[in-house]
Amino acid sequence: MKYQYFISISLLAFLLACTPKVVEEVTVDAPPPPPIEENLSPCPKFQDAPNPDQAETDYVLYRDAIRVDDYARAYELWQKVYEVSPAADGKRNTVFSDGIFLYEYFMSQEADSLKRAEYVDKVFAIYDEIDKCYPEGGYIKGRKAFDYFYKYPHLKSKKEVYDLFKASMEQDGDKTQDFVINPFTSLLVDLYESEEIDQAEAKKYEQRIRELIALGMGNCQGTACERWEIIKEYAPERLRAFEAVQGFYDCAYYKAQYLQEFMMSPTNCDTIRTVFSRLRWGNCPNDDTEVAQVIQAGNNNCVVESGPTTAGKGYKCLENADYNCAIEQFKLAAEETDDVERKGKFLLLVAKVYYAHLRNFPQARKWALRAAGARDGWGEPYILIGKLYASSGPLCGSGRGWKSQVVTWPAIDMWKKAKRVDPSVAGEANKNIRRYTQYMPSKEDIFQRSLKEGQSFRVKCWIQETTTIRSAPN
């Protein structure tokens, strides 16, 4: 027996047209549960209806009405079928999924908030019916959490949605639904940062997420592999927020995450300092062969202030991965000097510590702007702000989709400003612009939102910048 998609083709079309948030934010849409091969559903079927032929006729007629967008007639006939044979032929949940489609359509047309709330209640009641008539592990828990996260975030707290996702994962084990991973990852980070879950739980599920991604990538087939690729792009990047927590990740993690950057730029002092500090943060010993290589590169290429000066203390704190100390010392060093170049340099170091080590993007922007204000004609702070914006895709969206793509607009704005005020950074600015232009929204995505290229657009999330709408090259 074949199990029909939980989201029917017509429902998917509706979601694409009317509720882009679910599709575009996650892009990993909830797939159908696996097929049931043993028994028919225990719930009322066509054969159980008082008039089985009439029930099947009404089923065909209401589905035809949906296909021609006659939703009023479709709903009238659907109600008759749902009343006597909600499980259809016992092999598929079509009647339930069509009911969800119809209720969500009527919800989209309703201005009255109380009536919209009634439709939401009906949708979730149907989810409960599906779980009784076609039970499939943690699938329905995951679907409910998915909808609360993306469609109805005002109805449940983040912790309640997190717990629902967690229950779905615990129930399904290694067969956890792929659409659960990205929103659960986002909630895991948010709830740890708001101190609603402790570090032990965060570590447990951080590891579990990585295990599930490895399983999914290793066992996927066909279009499922595309979904797992999207998850692989998003979840590990979002989990990097835990790098700001000392002791959360070990030396092996930091070596895997950062040594490649050093190998690609073995004489760049910013890279050397970042990589070495990250390795120290991860408690990597200095006599480790790869750590020693980074130290030697720093000694050969990077001469910094040392000794009892404020700046020297700041560099020593940075070397020892004491980031709060480094920030404080570099701020003091900036206050102590009247030399605009040195002042700007120290303020930008504060911004870089916030960005590279503490993953605090708003504070990094704040201090980069102060650095730019301290020294005229300097483009490097704007290069950094552009990087902050461009790397915010997983923070502001799913890593793909509209909210993740629009961050490229203010990023490119910043890189253009950088080379405008300081031609010496034009090479790096142009390289970044070329790289990220391809990730801008497509013409189709812009058109679907009734927007036009050249219009102003406010990018939300933490960025809160007004920019200009542009499309990626064809």
C-alpha cells in the first residue's frame, strides 16, 4: 500500500503561493511519512460509510473542485466525506491533508483574528486525527512543532516548540525527520543563550544534530539528498554560536574548523592571530605540531606591541584567548592615543574580537563603525561589516531562501562603500562582491513578493538596514 504525501500537491502549491515563509525559510519541507504495508487504518473508511458509493463520489467531486479553485463547493463536499470516511480507503491520509489545505486557505482569506484562530485550532485537531488514524512515530509531533515555529510562533513559547521537536526526535531516533533539524538547531542555540537549557543538554543535542546529519547524508537517496545538503549548510554554521562558550568544543573541533584557514593564508597576521587564539581557546597545547606551526608563522610574520603597554596587554590577552580582557585593553589603548591610525586600529581589533571569537555581530558592527569614524578614508571597517552581514544567512534565515539571501544586499552595499572611501581595499571588496552577487534573490523570488528591482527594502533580523532590491545574474 502506498502512503500519499502528507502535504498534497495542491497543498504544496498553496504553501508556495500563500505561505512562503514555511517553504523559503526552511527549504527542507516536511516530506511524507514512510509507507504503511501491514493494515488498513482503524478509522472510518469508504467501506464503513452508510453509503460507500456516495462517499467515494463526494471524494472525487470535492477533489475536482479543489483543482479548479472552487473552494466553497470543495469544502461542502469535503465535510460530508470527513464525517463518514476520514481515512478514505484506509491506505492514505488524503482527506485529512485536504482538510488542512482548505482550512489554511480560508484562514488566509480571513481578516478576523478570532476566526483565524478557530481555523488554526481545526488544523491542529486534524493533526491529532492523523496521528490516530495513520500513526507514524514522531512525525506528527514534528509537523506540529514545524508549524508552530514557522507559521504560528505566537501560539507557543520557544521552549514549548523545542520540547515538541525534541519529543519527535526521541521517538524517531536515527530516523528523525529531516525537516526537524534546522528549526530545532535554531531553538537549541537560542534557548541556551537565554539560559533556558543548560550546557549539558546543549552539548547532548549539538552532538545529536551532527550525528543525524552524518546519517542523513550517508543514507539519503534522490531528492532527499538535496534536503540534507541544505541542512548540512545551515545547522553546523548555526552551531558555531557555541564557539563563544569556553569548553564547549575541544581542540579537535577548532583544528578542524580553523587550520584550513591558516593553510590558505599562512602569512596573514589577522588569520594567524585568529587561528592561534581559537586553538588556545580550545585548549590545544603549544607543543602540538600544528599549533607550533601557527606559532612559528606568527613569530616570522607578525610583530606586535608587547610589554607593559595597554596595547601589549591586549595582544597578550588575545593570545591567551582571554577575549573580554583583550576587548577591555584595546578599548583603553584607543582612548590613550591621539594618533588616528592607532586609535582606528585598536577599535577595529575590538570589532574583530567580537566577530571572530565571541560571535557577537551587533557589537562587532558597533565597534567597526567607531573605528571608521576615528579615521577618515579607511575602508577596512566597512569590509568587516560587509562580512558580518554576508555571514548572517544562518542567523537571519535558514541559510537558504529569502531571509538568508537578502542579507547579501547590505553586505554588498558595505563593500561598495569600502572601496569608494578607500581605493586600497578595492581588490578585496570586488572579490567579495563577485562572490556574493550570485547569492542574491532571483528575479522570480522578487516578483513573487510583488517587489521590483530598484525599490528600497528594509532588511530585518539584527541588521536593520535599508537597501536596494537587486537580483542575482541569470
